[in-house]
Amino acid sequence: MTRTYIAPNFQGTLFRNPPMSETAKLILDGKEYELPVVVGSENEKAIDITKLRDITGYVTLDSGYKNTGATKSNITFLDGETGILWYRGYPIEQIAEYATFLEVAYLLIYGELPTEKELNYFTSSIRNHTLVHEDMKRFYEAYPTGAHPMGVLSSMIASMSTFYPESLNPNRPFKDIELTMHRLMAKMPTLAAQAHKVSIGHPIMYPKNSYSYTENFLHMMFALPTFDYEVDPVVDDALNKLLILHADHEQNCSTSTVRMVGSSQSNLYSSISAGIAALWGPLHGGANQAVIEMLERIKADGGDVAKWVAKAKDKNDSFRLMGFGHRVYKNFDPRAKIIKKACDDVLNKLGIHDPVLDIAKQLEEVALKDEYFVERKLYPNVDFYSGIIYRAIGIPTEMFTVMFALGRLPGWIAQWKEMIEQGEPIGRPRQIYTGANLRDYVPLAKRG
Ligand code: SDX
């Protein structure tokens, strides 16, 4: 049963079922089976194995799901071979150039670019929910000094479900679900900034609702009771662009985690909290922190780029070129191209010369000519340059992945909502057992 939520003032269905066409033939143990082929709106093709085990007794095996489609989705399209990324059909290059982050959040969540009336509704609703329950401030007293903000944020978001028990049922009327989505969009920046302020021993700054979404975050991060932080338009624009570029990326590790947790009918707060935890890993969103730490390490080591590229290629060396490579992009990550240009713009406008940017550019130049990287189609990804801009803005390194989470939040929400709308079953993959065969219990005294 598929239900369609109707966004405020938006009429029509939010998603389309792609046509079924052709079939795939499978021969197993001398028997021939036909499996349906699904063709997406951009001609991606999949063999639908929903009934495979029922009709053949076989399951498929695909460690890391490198060849497995987990769902049908209308939210984001990316083509790794040609470096294409669209949000609801709009190219990332245009979206990043002309849209605001809240416009993009609305597009991802509701399915269409908002009219002025819809954007005002969305913006004012979020503005009215930026405060966090005062009791949550006490949580910070329990964290050790230097607690990583991703650990704090993941816990605080999960704890929000305890303050809003009505959010525990994901099948409530749309208006209730919408309120939870807006609360998350409104409060996550507040919690992120609070985690930062507490980590440096500064007083927490309250949101100012006269500010825009990004201005408010910068204010909460950098203002003090004794110091009014003046938002530089260059910084505000760079932050807006960075959040947009991170807003969604189809079925990546953290988004798949959000959908998996949500598929058990767990609430949206706990699903997002799980997504934050998955994003934290250095192979995923944590790479943006790891890139800067890597560049600083190369700089401290004398900046010998060739030496570090050789280490990245050496199978006996665990060092990897962080910010390079991608599961899907086997061409340039279109976001990396946009961020690299924004890097130059922001640093020039702010009059900053950051030596690690020079090292990053040298690394890219050397790697892109090196057979090892060319052969494996390893290019800079979204994380390679983003940390340099965050640093120029004044964001501390440990907050880089929190910035990624703030950007990815509307994508996680949109994907969770689509999964609930589609009435998807609980995620429960199968396995191939390779353990011990049947054997009898051996009493302790007889185990030798
Ligand atoms: C994100 O999925 C998404 O959409 C994610 C994301 C999003 O928006 O949500 O785009 C965000 O997570 C970007 C990726 C950030 N991670 C990093 O920058 C970490 C460094 N990169 C890698 O560890 C790696 O490239 C992954 C994890 C990104 C992708 O890994 P895969 O697809 O599992 O590929 P692999 O590890 O099997 O690598 C294939 C080959 C291997 O060599 P061989 O065994 O074939 O000889 O390429 C090599 C790897 O050793 N390789 C690298 C490398 N990345 C891959 N070698 C050196 N340096 C690297 N960075």
C-alpha cells in the first residue's frame, strides 16, 4: 500500500513507479528462470530479485552492496561515470549557484522547488523551533572535556525523541511528521553550535530568529555575550553553498543507515541519530576531518607530495589519500569541482593564504597523472577541499563532519519520508553461513 503525503499547498503525487520491462534469464541447476527487469527514469537497469529465493532457493551475495539497489527513489540521481548529480532533476551546478539551503531542503523533502508562499511557510516554521529544551543543556555537563562533537550530536538528536514522545510513532498524520522534520531542521544547528561552545568552554549562544538559517548558525558558533559576530556575506555564501552540496547523495552509507533504522518503524530522531553515527567514519563523512589532518601531516613532514602519493599506493602501507576515491564516482565528483573553485574564491576574498590548499592542489595534480589512481579511477571527492573552506570560515577541524551532517540532514529526512511513504518492509538482508557444521555440546570437564 503506498500512501502519498501532500505537502502544504502542493498537489499531486511525490513519486513515480518506474516501468517494468524486459526480463533477465537465469539458469540454475539446469532450470531456467525469468526475472523482471526494472528500468529507471534515467534508464538505469536492475534485475528485480524480490522473489529470487522463493522461486530458486538462492540468495545473492554482494559485500558492501556494490552492485545492489536497495530501493527505488525519486530524490537524487547521480551518474558516477559522467559525474552527474541532480536533486529532484535539478543539476547540482545550478542549485549550488542560485538556490538557498532552505530552498534545497524544501525541494528534497517535499519534491518540488517551493513557491514564495511555501518557502515562507517552511522558513518561518523552522525559525519558530530553533530553541532547544533547557533541560538538554544539562547533558553537556556529563560529557568529558574534548568529547568529539559527532558523538555529542548523535546522542543529543536521539535524546530529542524523549522530549517529544508524540514523535515516536512514524505513522501519525502528516502534520505531526512535518513538525518533527521542521524541529530537526531547526534544532540541529543549535545543538551543533552548543556542542562546539561547550567544547571550548564558551557560554552557549541562543539563536537569533532575525537571522537567516546560515547566519544564525554562524552567530551561535562565533558570537559571545560580549561580542557581536558580524556575518561576512562571503562566509555566509560559502556556508550556504557547502550545505547545499552535502544535502543528499542517494543511497550512501549514512542514508542507507537512516532508511534501515527507519524501516523498523523507529522514530525519525533515532533514525537521524544513526545516520550521524554512520557518517562519522573516516571512510565516509569523517573523511573531511581526515583530509585536513593528512594535509597538516604532509606539511609538517616537509610537503613532499610524491612521497605521500607513493605511500598511498603501497599495499604494505595503511595510508590512504583521504578525500580521494568514491564508491560511485569513477570520474570527477561534481561537488569537488564546485568546492575547489569556491575554495579559491573564499580564500581570495578573505585574504587568506592557507599552505595546505597548495599541498592539496599539488596532491591532486600528482595523483591525477599517476597510473595507480588513473587505473582505479580515483578522483578528489566532496571531502577533499571542503575542510579548507571550513577552516577559512573559522570552523574547528573536529566540527567538519558535524558540518557535513548539517548539510545532509534534509536528504536524510527526505529519504526517511520516502521510505515511510512507500511502505517499505523492514530491512533484513540474508547471508551465506560458513561456520561450523552440526556438532554436540561438550561438557566443560571433557574439553581438555
Ligand atoms: C563520502 O557514497 C557516497 O555517496 C559517500 C559521499 C556522500 O556524499 O554521502 O560521497 C561522501 O563518503 C565520500 C568518500 C569519503 N572517503 C574518503 O575520501 C576516504 C578515502 N577513500 C576511500 O577509502 C575509498 O575510495 C572509498 C571508501 C571512498 C570507496 O571505497 P570502495 O568503493 O570500497 O573502493 P575500494 O576501497 O575497494 O578501492 C578500490 C581500489 C583499492 O585498490 P586495489 O585493492 O584494487 O588494488 O582503490 C584503492 C583501494 O586500495 N583506493 C585507494 C583509495 N581509495 C581507493 N587507494 C589509495 N587512496 C585512496 N583514497
